[in-house]
Amino acid sequence: MSQSNRISGGQIDRSKTLSFRFDGKSYQGHAGDTLASALLANGVRLMGRSFKYHRPRGPLSAGSEEPNALVHLRSGARQEPNTRATVAELFDGLEARSQNAWPSLKFDALAINDRLNTFLTAGFYYKTFMWPAAFWEKLYEPIIRKAAGLGALTRQEDPDSYDKGFLHCDLLIIGAGPAGLSAALTAGRAGAQVILADEDFRMGGRLKAETLEVGGQAGADWAAAQVLELAAMPNVRLMPRTTIIGAFDHGIYGAVERVSDHLAVPMKGKVRQTLWRIYSRRAVLAGGATERPIAFENNDRPGVMLAGALRAYANRWGVAVGRKVAVFTNNDDGLRTASDLRAKGLEVRVIDARKGEEVIDTSGRLGLKSVTIRSNGKVETIACDALGVSGGWNPNVNITSHHRSRPVWEEAIAAFVPGEDGPVGLTAAGAAAGALSTHGALATGQAQAIAALADLGIAAKADALPQAEDAPVAISPKWYVAGGKGRAWIDQQNDVTLKDVKLAQQENFTSVEHLKRYTTLGMATDQGKTGNVLGLAVMAGLTGKTIPETGTTIYRPPYTPVAMGTLAGRSRGKEFKPFRLTPSHKWAEEQGAVFVEVGMWLRSQWLPKAGETHWRESVDREVLATRKSVGICDVTTLGKIDIQGTDAAAFLDKVYANNFASLAVGKCRYGLMLREDGMVYDDGTTARLGENEYVMTTTTANAVLVFRNLEYARQVLWPDMDVQLISTTEAWAQFSVAGPNARKLLEKVVDQDISDAAFPYMGAGAITVGGIRGRLFRISFSGELAYEIAVPTRYGDALVRKLMEAGREFDAIVYGTEALGVMRVEKGHVAGNELNGQSSALNMGLGKMVSKKKDSIGMVLSQREALLDPNGYRLVGVKPVHKDGKLTAGSHFLAIGAAPVIENDGGWLTSKVYSPHLGCDIALGYLKAGDQKIGTQMRAVNLLAKPVQETLVEIVSPHFFDPEGERLRG
Amino acid sequence: MADTLHALTALGQAAPQTRVIGPYRIEERFDVALASVASRRGREAEVASAAAAAGIPLPGPARFTAGPLYAGFWVAPEMWFVEAPFASHEDIVAVVKPIFGEAASITEQTDAWVRFDVLGTNLAALVEKLCNVDFARAADGYATRTVIEHMGCYLIRHTSGALTIYGGRSSAQSLLHALEVTAASLL
């Protein structure tokens, strides 16, 4: 029968009927329903199986604290596991499946675990699966994970998109119940910039679930009217369906807005969720309170619910969870449930713990059928299909403890309230602060808003508050019912029972932190919202300590679970990061270049010609063509830093290990930069363009790091120096032109005389290209006669085309990073593999570059005794003795006949290439006392290869090609 | 002398691009020259007076000011970016350097950046999805450094319906993509 448990009233739109499916069966609900309320309206109480024992479970709550009613929502690629049915907004066509049950929810084979409960107590895994150790990873853990678990991922790509954003406000109000609305009205009317966020799709908090009046009208109506007033204020931003997930530093809060979760599919162009970063000057937590259960035997059957939830289903959603209802309470709020349900015509039996009455057991395999009551020594069993339990209300202190503030115990309400040392700028109001009456919520909301704004110099008025109930909290703490077998659930999501807590106490895990980890209390996706306080109160009782003495664990973000996709936002696939394109990118694309990611840059790796089927063919051709005639390479990605000021020369002398003060105007010099610990971290050339003007180049990878370090040196180390810095990396398109015909080619392009006499080796200066201003540097990474030519970036595309056109008569080619790498290894130049952060200039064979005649960063520590060891690592060249011998970077040097053990390790190969010039593999490497071993033979051993790869090698100078540098000076 | 070189915009086209997405108009600007001006140590007053005499606005922190020929915005203590028409100031250093002499360090920045001007009726909604700038409450002439999708940028508010973004030239396409996707998501 459709919606058999639907009763009158509620804030659902009965004119809109929605169809949905759960476990393959069709049902109907109404707009305004949650999945849980709609299922309950249809008489469905069983919604899932528990984590460990596979016990049948239904919803415990009517909100985000729900531990039990977790479902797979939607299907296919949009399926989302562990969705709380209590907050999943119903939409037409909704599809949900229960999880953690096989073959069906009603008959779950793994319910056998429940029979084996004697064995599966807290610590069971720790005690049982210790031996043999090797079994843990491959056998035990996979089995346990399969048996115990929540929902499953589909492993399909999420078809929806997610977004992020940034918001700013004077006052962030977290929660739109009576306290939050009161705070928002106060701040909004004062003209402050206000953000009011609430996780529910309808604002009003508990007022939606109560029959209480505010200002002479129904609470829900009053709330709706206030929301309307707030919506009309331009300075107030209302954010329903938005959960504040965490308090971060400096008043920053994370928020997840569920933009499209209430729809079957997001509207075109719209995201599913948005992750907001909210920058608040002040914040008020008005997050309400969560009711807690009382632990008694079999208190987890579908139909056993928090009393406030029973009331909410009746009042807000027009749903009677059962027709015959029992309410077990230790406080007056439980009586309110009884009263409201009676008013709906339901039969209600109250079991008041304060009168010596208690529930000692329940029955009903798949749903509650009866409860057994002990009343002042008399035991009776009554039939009922719903049981509301109220053990009191816990203020939702969670966010106040995100900066490690510990909540404090307040005896009057028998609950923890926020500590004094919570996040700076955050105060609590209403039930979250322990003010559990409606009047208390309205009053503290108003007061906290006024106080927060006063801090900001904004005057807010205390308007007269509407009339509202102000009943005291009449509670007599009752945590658990003694005398059972201990199968009384405390943390329902992680299946932690009274027996587990007792066992933890017996085994001396009595600290709350140990209790948490030994039993897994509060470690499920709900962070123990309903179970934590109950668990530690039970431990307090067992140890004979008070609750304040026992203490409490604290919470961490996120407040409720957040999907990974939401955290990723747009950063997925090709949009994971932006790309940087070189000035010749368009031209290179036209040539069919293969690109490689270098940081964010896309650089040409090689440029295949027709007929070339293997990358090595292209790279070998590019290298040979360059060495034979001329090759061009886009080197714009190298960092360029403009350094000016009257102290620029002295500054360079401090940041470079070698001398720069003596560099003449119009010349450039290769330089080494050391870290403070004396290790080399970057290299490059710097040109002196004027008396007080230099341009430094860095490696591509370290462009930002070097700039940052220079800024640090300028601002912090030597603030008195007259030095100005700015990056010009992207301002200039720069190309290397290398090879015996480099000059001949450039002479056709550059307007000025660049003969060897006019522009000698290491010269630098301004030129023009077709009248366009440019720069020319005569430097070489390849070992060839080479230049780097730069023009403003907008002309880069034209320049590469012009160079290729002018170079046609020389068979000029453009080479990529692979050919660049081959040529630099042939020439023995260090690059990233050698600049590994653990190598000194001496290791690289560049020890003489570290000037001791001046002070520079890292100079002193580079002279440490251990770093000057004459038998330390030295950069060497490596060639296979037999030309067909294969080398692998990372292979280790071993003497001939030496066993492959660490004691015999001689060093390692850092970079390996195939040299088309030499016709064999060649490599660079760091070899102990390498400079003394030139000409000797060793073995290069790759222990990671299967079988182990061994190559007999000759240790040679790292300068394989033109060791005297005659070509580059040509 | 060889033939001269043709220029491409940061988006790799011969002419600047414009995108209209709902109420938003994104215009690539290719007609503005840019230079950094940084006072040499101890010569701050000279820089200020030379700038005033030449009509180069050098505003205070987080500010942009436009003059008849030049506009300027603050980027760091005693450091500004100065804008001028590209047509008359292609070699902007050659023009600006004589104004300050050795009192300031001038560096050409024109092609280090891509400039997008964004126009629309509710730019606050766009900006809040792009970066951590409180655009709605910022005054006209507010200029700040910010980050958009990992890309360091400068953002200048001209009015509630007009802003300028300078981003790294090499990532111009990625920046435009971020602007386009964000604008489209607000339709």
C-alpha cells in the first residue's frame, strides 16, 4: 500500500508526488521528503546492514548525524556510496540501493557475523591476525575489508563537474535554526555583510520539526517568514544545502554547497557541488544539538530511533514511523515527543528512566516488534513498532574543536559545551552553546551577533525577541541499562557495543583516546555524533570517574563526509593544472612535434620527420644535423631575471659561488648557485647589459625557486643593498642557434655585425632583427658554436619561422629537449640529474669555481672537511667497453670482480643517452675518486633489472665531445 | 636589413580575441605596453617627483590610477607597473627610462603578460568563483595580486562592471579557459 505511514501535517508538498526506487522496488513520496522520510512513509524501516555484524538497521536519526541508513544513491557512473538517506533530498526518479548486504537486505549471508559476536569483539583483529605477519597484507586484510565495509565505488569516471569559490563576510552564521536566524536578523539589520549557511535544504533548524510556537505563530512559519526577510536584504547571503565542513586558520571556513544533489542530473552547465572557502571576520556557530541514545540490549533494531527524530518525521514530514510507539527518556524533551505523537493520534507508551523505568530488551528480526520494560522490579513486554529514545542532547561542538579546543562538561544539561579556546573569532549560540530552549536560542543568537559585530565596530540593535518557550532542561543522566549481555549499541555505525567498552576497560584501554582506537568508537564516517559522549560516559561509569575526569575526544574536519570530487573541483584530467606554451608552440604543432611536460611548460621533445618511426631516429637526426650544420631550440622556458641597481654586481657576487663583480659590460658568464649547506642547487649564465643592469638565466625547473631565493636575499639578508628584481622569463622569446653554421645563419637575420671579432665568445648585447629590438648572447649548452637570440615574445613565432627560412640553405633543423639532452651529456654539462641537491661543485668537477676570495651563500659550508674528501664522488664520463654495451641511468659502479654489496658501491650513473656522434651509449656518473680512475674499467650494474644487467665500462672524461672547446669558440 | 617580424597575441593569433558569454565580455588586449618601475634605494622622492612631472601615476598599495597617457598600479613597496599605449610606447623602456634616469630601475614587461579586460553586469559573481578577491566590496581602482587556477595574476577593479586581469603570457590559453568555463557556469 502506498505511503501507508503517511499522516496529516508536515512541510511536504503533497501536490507533487515523486516516484523513486529502493532496492529495485518502486515507491512514491512528495516534494520536501528525504529518502528516509519517504521510505518510512511507505512502511520501510529496514534500510541497511551494519558495518561489522551485518545487523539489520533503519534510520536512527532524521539528520546528518545518521549512522545507519547509508545507501548507494543513483546508479552507473553517478552512483554515490554511503549517502545518508536521512539527508538525501527526494527527487523524481531517485534510485537507491542498500549496501553491505548479500544476497539481499532481508537475507544477508554475512549476518553470520552476528552469531559469532563472541569472537568479534573489540581488539579481535589485533589479537587474531598477528601471525604469520606475511598473511596480513595479502590474506587477512583483503578478507576483512571485503566482509566489513560500507558502500562500493563503481570505478567509473564521475560524469559531473565540481567547482570552488571564495566568499567574504563580516559574519558567518553556521546553522539557520532559531539561534542562527536570530543572529542573522540582528546582523543583517545592522548592515553587516552576512552569510547564513545551513546544511538542510530548508532553513529553520529544529523549528521545522517542532510544534512549538514563536511569536504566536507556528515555529516553522515564523522561521519561513524570517528567511523571507533575510532574503530581501542585499547584505545577507543565504546558503541552504551548504555544510560548513571545517574551521581553518584566520577565520577561513570550508563549505560544501550541494548545488545539484537534489536533482537527478545537474542542469546543463551546472556543477554538482561547490567547495567554498569563506573568509569571515567573525563567525557564530549556531549548529544546534544532536540527541543521544541510551544503550540497552538490542537497541539497534529498525524502528528504534532517537525520540526527536520520531517527532521530526511526524511534524515535518507527516510520517508515523509506527502506529504503536514507545518513548524511553531520561529528560523532558522525550516527553515532548510523546505529546506530539499523541496529538497525531498515535498510541504512545512512555518509559521514564527518572521514574525507575527502563527498556531492557527489544525483539523483531528485521524491525521492531516489541520492547521489554522493567519498571520498578516488574518486567513486561509490550508490542510496538517504533521506539523513541532520548538520553539528552549534545551541543554540536564539533567545529569549535577543529583547532584542538576541548569541549567542557556542563553538569546542568549533562553535556559538553564548547571550550573557551576555540577558533579565534568563533563563538557559539543556541543549542550549540548549551542554550537548549527556543528562547535561549533566540536570545544567545542575538547576543552573539551583537558582540561579534561590536568587535568589528558595527553597532547592532537588540530588537525585542518574539515570545518562545523557555523550558529548563530537566534531565537525570542515564547512559546504559545494566544487567544485559552487553549487546547494547553505543556507536551504531562502527558496531561498538557496551561489551566492547567494558572489554577495553578490562584490558586497561581506559583513556578516551585509547578507547576510541581500541574499539573504533567514533571512527566511522559520522565521527561518532551519536555515540561518542555515550561511550565515554560508559567508560567513566566503569572506571568510577566523573565525565570531566574521563575527558572527551575531539573532532576534526570535515563535519560530514565530503566527496573527493568536491575537493578536486575542476582540477581533474587535462584541467589538473594550467599549461604554459612556448613562443614557438604554434609552429612546433604545425611540424607535428611531440611535446613533453616540463613543469607546466609544454616543450618540443623531438620533431619527427616523415618516415621516422622511432623517437631515436628523430633525436639522432636532430643531434647530427646540429653538429654538422645548425640546429635551433626554443629555450624561452629558462628562467630570466632582470637585476638592476647600484649594488647589483655586489649582490650577484653574494648569490653566485663564482666571481661576478669582474664581469664586463657586454659579456656573460656561467655561474653556480649554492644552498646555505654548500650544495649546488642551480646554474646558468648571467649577462651584464649595462653598468647596473644584468639578466640572469636559471634552469627551467628552478626559475621560481631562484627568483624566490633572490627576493629573500634582497629583502631579508641584505635589505640595505640597492637591488631591484623582476622576472622577465615570459617577456622574451629566446632561441638557441647552435652548430658550425650558427653564425652564418644569424648573419642573415640579425641587422648588426656579429662576426667573431664584433661578437666574441661569451659576448652579450642588444641587436635588432628586421628592426625589432632583440638581444643576443654567445653561449653554448651543446658545445657547438652557439648563440641565444631573444626578441619580445610576440615576435617569437615570426623569429622561428624566419630562422628556419634563412637556415634552409644550411639544412637547419629545430631540435627538442631530447637532442638537447644528448648534446649536453656529450659535452659533460650538468643538468637536473646531476644537480640532485646532494652534490657539491667539487663533486661536479667545478670545485675551482667556488671563490674563497669573497663570501657567498654556501661558500663556507661547501668547504666542510667531508665535502673536500679527495676520494669523494667526482663527475665522470662512462662508455661501454664494447660498443654495443647497454647503459642504464641509476646503475651502480662496481670494480671488476667485486660483489654487488653496499660496501663495494662506487657510485652511480646519473644520465645516459645514445650518442649518435660516438655511435654508442654514453653516460655521466658520480664515481668515488672518479678523477683518479679515468681510463680504468669498471662494471655498471643495474640491480633492478631482471636478470641483473651488467656492462663493462670505461671511465672517461665527462667531456666526450670537443673537450678543448674549440668548436664553441670558433 | 632583413624583413621585419610579425607579431602574435598571447593567444597565438594575429589579432586579439574577444569572447562573449552571456552577460560577460572577455577582451584580450594587445594595445598596451607595460613596464615595471622600481625606485632605486634612497631615491624614492626623486622617483615620485619625476613621475608626477611626467604624468605617470604611481599610486599607493593595492591601487590603480589612470592618467591621460599613462596608468599605473602598485605591485610591491616602491615598485609599480606602468601602462602606456603600445602604438606610441612599444619600446617603453626607451621612453620611460629618461624620465627617471638612474633614480629607478625600469624593465620591459609588455610581453611577459596577457591582459584580459572583463566587462559585465555582475562581475562579483564571476570573481568569487575565480579567486580570493572581495570584488563586491573593493573600491574602484583596487589592484591586487591573486591566483586564478594556480596562475599568478594581477586583478584591477575599474568599476563594478569592468576589470582587468594580467596573467602570465605563456598560460594565456589556460587563463582564458578558466575565465570562459567560470563565466559559462554562471549562466
